[in-house]
Amino acid sequence: MLHILQNQIVLNQQLDCRKLSQMVDVSKILKNVSENGDQAIINYMKEFDGVSVSSIPFPIGDFTPKEKSNNTELLQATAENIRKFHQRQFPASFTFVQKDGTCAEWKWRPIERVGIYVPGGRFSLVSSLLMNVIPAQVAGVKEIAVCTPPNKNGLPNASILNACKILSINEIYSVGGAQAIAALAYGTESISSVNKIVGPGNAYVAAAKQAVSSFVGVDMNAGPTEIVIIADENANPAYVAADLISQAEHDSEAIAILLTDSNKLAESVNKQIKIQIENLSTKEIVKKSFEKHGIIFLGKTISDCVKISNKIAPEHLSIQVKNTDIYLDQLIAGAIFLGDKSPIAWGDYWAGPNHTLPTGGHAKFRGPLNTMDFMVPYSIIDASSALDTSAEKVSNLAKLEGLNGHANSVDIRRKQ
Amino acid sequence: MLHILQNQIVLNQQLDCRKLSQMVDVSKILKNVSENGDQAIINYMKEFDGVSVSSIPFPIGDFTPKEKSNNTELLQATAENIRKFHQRQFPASFTFVQKDGTCAEWKWRPIERVGIYVPGGRFSLVSSLLMNVIPAQVAGVKEIAVCTPPNKNGLPNASILNACKILSINEIYSVGGAQAIAALAYGTESISSVNKIVGPGNAYVAAAKQAVSSFVGVDMNAGPTEIVIIADENANPAYVAADLISQAEHDSEAIAILLTDSNKLAESVNKQIKIQIENLSTKEIVKKSFEKHGIIFLGKTISDCVKISNKIAPEHLSIQVKNTDIYLDQLIAGAIFLGDKSPIAWGDYWAGPNHTLPTGGHAKFRGPLNTMDFMVPYSIIDASSALDTSAEKVSNLAKLEGLNGHANSVDIRRKQ
């Protein structure tokens, strides 16, 4: 099912697909919402969602989910895992006194108001809601507004509403797409603007987030999901195949790559893929995804495979080799799944770390969504105890740069 | 010298100037450098800098600064302060075991290769070099490449070279502007591409950083520098004036705002400004800056002033009131300068925290440049000890979202 390649140049070309995704133009939508507020949103709901409303639907309060969920306990259990892990990420403030007495503090505070986008689309991404809301709550964000596309009845998906209830979120707007991002960024009559917008979305949502990022914080522009598996002859081909499939079923643009030094494994994995997708509900998407972006690359050694993986810096990296310890400290990825008993799905839902991960090689410079993404550090400087000791030095440093007003602001305090 | 206002709406309009700065178009420069590498850079050096070279100047190794600096000791002392403070910011990795045995790690590693832009222009910003290089070194970044505009002789400013020597930086290119950012992002024959680009610059540099941020990390797009001073009748007008001037001398677009409840202070500050700028070498810039963006706002109470300041969320906030403690925990700013003995210049050079701070209200969602900006966190997940206990739950969570391939990747590991 997957193309088996031995040529790294071809692999590089295949990976270039990650840079080709074209930005869509959402400037009209942004302008319209910034100028016409709620009415623009209401018009887009009619145009894009086929939903007629006279005001922005604000479901909680007006509505409680009709569908009583059996999954509350399960969602509470996974929420607890996510919460505990993200609590450990809570950053430390500190006070540092330099030897001249200058007192410098480093403090963290939660962002005041955050907007969380939860996509509708093919699957109801309850886990996405959990993974964005919980770190914001752990950070101490006071106001959390959720936007998610409406069903035909104008309301959000019932599972999303149920999960919001479990998380005690009560500001939810059933508004989707670029218009939701515009509302969160500019504010409208019904939706107050936020300081930061997080959460995945389609190309329109991504383009809108990019456009408003000049004045609102955004998390990251996530591209198609990616998995790289590094496996040797000891790996179980059924597991490897299942992991590749689980990534490919997200989206026909998803990227699934196996790097191995074993030709035997490569062929067994392809056989297993055929067997496993036979009765899979997401078979057609998986086939399309493998067709477009699925690759098995045969390296000479596992070390070679590691080098290639690090060039990719994938979102998810699974390492299913005999001695993972040899390679662990060298690997560059958003999240690393250790050994053959750690399916990616474990990290998607259960393990605790965030499943919002850098794609497109961004793991080279940024990490998973985390508690600190919902907080802001700042510094506090008190020079009063050091002024006599160090004023001359600071003044001289300013003069070095020709900034005599700076020097004066120090000197004037010495003279008195 | 500063306009005294009592109307908050006017203040808001004045502040809107922060959003009006137009992005310049650098796409031609980016394309040219990405396609033609060194030759494009060499041509731009001739066109923009008036410097004729046959290859990219790579000063260290070829050249050592002719000018022996007397300031080495001073720079070493401030570097030590910066280093000590940023060492305290080094983030903690941890391992967390969930109650079912799922092992989740959170680890930090340095970014592999970082590019640092140091502007030339009016002042030789040695402090900017220190503030960007030192956190990268503290983070453990192995490769640091510095780009800075050439003098007429094709070499960087001698002070920058001297500071590089003190910091043991030996990869320096005298290339400036958008072409430097393009070289760092795409790589050329002589300059290898980097994973993240940091450092301030003019509108061309800022636009280039924004454009390449879809595939390279960038720090922040810093706008014109800002100061807000909250002061009451107890403040010393000479100090307040000196602080406002020190910000205004950076740039005619710099924003200097005094918020006070004391009409008497407002008038005394204006008198002091007149006196202090009389013989100042940067007088003309200060005057222009005050003319365009200087405001004194008279609030009814200091609490009102705090509210306005928080709407602005300024880069630098100086609080010169009788009881700073009452307000300290409410303030939103990049860096807060406490009391009347803490000139902003102390933080620009000496105190230890970074002087690269969020502008344009971005302090609402991001903090000062810090050690973590040069590191990447990632997670490691090991489910092997929890598979038997929790596989059913994880599988059910996947099924909730209709992701049956995900469920299968868990179930298949249980069956064996």
C-alpha cells in the first residue's frame, strides 16, 4: 500500500508537499466582521452553514444537551490525566538579586481572556476541546470563550456541549470558520474580543488566525497531521501498520512515513495495511492519504533513519526498535512514542501531554501546546538599592550607544 | 512639550497609531535570495549599502577589531548580570507517571541553530547583541549566526565585533536588511539556514521575519518602543521627564505617555522636559517623537490610570507613586520599573532581564524574550505499563470521535 523508497532525494521532494499548502484569502470576511459585527456573522451562518438565526446562538443557559451522555465518566478520567500533567508544567516565578543589589523579578500571570476554536467537520473533536480548555484552566485564565460550528439546528454538536459542561465552560458560541476567528479577534456586539486564540481548524480558520496574529496571540498554525515511525526488524508489522493507518485516517493530506532498515518489515507492514483497512470505516480516506503522502523509506541503518526523521522533525514520532535508549536523546519531534506498546492514540486522548503539536518541521523551533501558552511572563525591576553602586556603569553603557537621554535618566537620579 | 489630555477617547485614538504601521513588501528580496543565494546578497549590498564585495564578508577569522575597546570590562559586567538572570529561567524537564502507569515526560532541548539580527542604523546596539546572544547561550544553542549591516568598508561596526569577541561568537556576517533575514531563513552558499531568527530591525527586517515565520521560528515583531509612566503628586518631575525623554530619543515613532492624577505634576514634567532636552544630542528626535506620540493623560485617580495603562499593556511601565504595592499585582506590561529610583535605562542594559519586550499591546499575550525562546519542549509517552489497564478506555475515546483506526491501533496491541 505504501510506496517503498530507497532514495532520500525523492523523500525530500515528497516532504516538500508540507510547504505547498496555499493560504486562502479571508481578508473580506475579516473586514466584514470587524465592520459589521454580529450581522456579518449571522449572514455568514446563512451562507456557509445554511443556518438562519436572528442573533448569535449562545447555547449554554438557553439550552442543555438533550442527549444524556454515557461517556461523562470516561471524559472526566481523561480530563484528569490531562489536568495533572499540565499542572506540572506550571512555570515558576522568581526574584533574583544581582550582586550590586539590583532586584529583578520574573513573574507569570494567566492571560486574561482566551478564545478556543473547536472544529466541527468530519469528526466531533471532543478531545480537541479538552486539550485546549484544560491548560487554559490550569493556567488560571478567567475568561474562556469557545467557538464551534453550528449543526443544521444552529446549535453546536451535542458531544461538544456535553464536554463543555464537564469542563464548566459556559461561554460557547456556535459560530465557525474564519468569521469565528474574526469575532474573537475584533469582538462584536455579542462576542467580546480575546487576547489569544487557540485551537485547530481548516484552511480558512488557519488563514484567519495568521492574519489576526499581528494584534492577537495565536497558538500555532497546524498543518496536516504527520507520523514518522522508526522501526527495525524486531518491530511488530501489525502494530506499525495500525499506527500508520491511525494517522492517515485523519485527513487525505495526512502524512504517514515509515523509516526502517528492514526490507522484510517494510513488506510485512504493507501486507498488514491491506488486511487492516479492509473493514475500516475510514478506509477511503486512509487509501487517499497513503496514495498521496505515504512512504516507506529503507535506510541502511537505524542511525540513518534517525537522521532523516530529524530533518522532518515530525509531529508524532514512534520509535519501535530493539534499543530505544540509544537514540532517544537525539530525536527531534513534537511528541515521541516509546517502543511498540505506545500507540499514538494514547497520546491523542489519554497520556496527559497535549495532542496539539507542531507540524511541518516546526518541532525544530516550538513545542506542544502547554500551560505556559496560556500565561504571560513579565519582569519587575527595582534599582533603588543599586543606584549608588552602579549608576556610573549604566550611564556609560548608554553613552556607548549614543543614547544620552538614557544616560541622563540615570545621572539625574545620582545628582540629587 | 507633551499634549495634556483629559479625554480617554482621544487617548485611544492616539494609541491606534500602533496598528497603522504598514507592512512593506519584501517578497522580491526573499524570492531573489532564495533563488540566487550569495549573488543576490552581494547585489543588494551594492544597491542598499553601497558596498562592493565579491563574496559575503565573514569578518571573524579574517579580521580582528582594530579598535581596542576600553569597554570590555563594562560589557563583561553587564553580560554577567544578563547571564545570571537568564540562567534562572532555564526550564525544568520532568517525568510524570499517571495512576494507571502511563509514563509521560516533558523535556526541553536547545534549538539547534539560531540566527541573530543586530541592526546598524543610528546607534550601535551592542546591548541588543548581548540581550539576544546570552539567552541563546544559556539555553545551550550550539550554532549562533549573527547578521548585522556593513559599514562602508564592508565590515560590521567595530563595537559589535568587539562584543562578539567578548561573547565568543565567531559566526558573523556583515549582511543587513531583509536580505539578511532571507539568507538566515533559506540559507545560501555561505550562510546555512537557521531554525529560528531573533533580534530587532527596521520595517524591512520586520516584514521579512513575518513572511518567513511560516517555516522558521521568529521571536516577535517589535513595533516602536513605548513607555507608560504612572505617577502621582509624590513623583519627582525631573525623573519622570528624564524617563519620557529616554524613550522618545530612540525613534520619532517612539511612544511616551504619562498617566497621572496630578495636574501640578503634569505641568512640572513639561517644564522639566524643556530644560532637559535643551542640550541633548538627541533633541530633534525627542521633539519629533513627543510631537507625534507624546501624551500626558490626567486621570481622576491612580486606579483610573492603572486601568488605562492595562488597556495599553505597554512595553515599559514605570510606576512612580507613593504606594506601588497597592497596584503591582494588577499591572499588565512587558517590564515594570518600580518606584522613582528605577530608570528604564537600568533594564535596557544592566538589571538582567531581557530588554526585548512585547510592544503594541502584545504584553497581553506574550512576555519578554527569555531563555525558553531558545529551547523547545517535547513530550515522550510510554504506555507499556498501562496498556492492560486502560486500553479499553482509550479505544472507546477514539470511537467516540469516529476514529476507528485509532481504536484499532490500541485494540490490536491488546489481542496479542
